[in-house]
Amino acid sequence: DEQNRIRSTIDEYALNVPWWLVNRQRDLQSNEDAHIIGTEVKLTRKDDVSRLASIKTYRGIRHRSGHKVRGQRLRSNGRSGSTLGVQRKK
């Protein structure tokens, strides 16, 4: 009962606020604005990324290869893994 009340409140939230305030604008399947919560966020994000990768967009290719997606530089920033120091000559 309480879950249904919370769910209806969230659904009404998407109808009563401006479109730019919800976290899912113009959904691909329904073409409606919605405010999603919980595991739906992870699932829709995963579906969106896999859709981008399957149609081979630039963003999808970057996601698939593990590079930065939003135009950040790669050479010196965002490095991961262990660091390798400079060795002195003996």
C-alpha cells in the first residue's frame, strides 16, 4: 500500500514539474518525461549505453573502449592503474 502511494507520488511529480527537472526527458519508448528511481536508473543507463554502442555512435564507441566520453583529454588526465617511477642509474 505504501509502495503504491510512493510510486503514484513520483509519477505525479513528473507531471507537475517542468520537463528539465525530471531525470528522464523524452524517453525513447514512450516519448514522455518521467522521473525514475532505484534500479530503474541503472537499467535504463545500461540500455542507453548498449544502444549507443550497437548503432556505433561516437559516444557508444568511446563507452565500449573505456575512454572518456564527454570530450575530456586523455593523455595526462584520468590515468588508472599503478604508477611507474623513474629509476636512477646505478
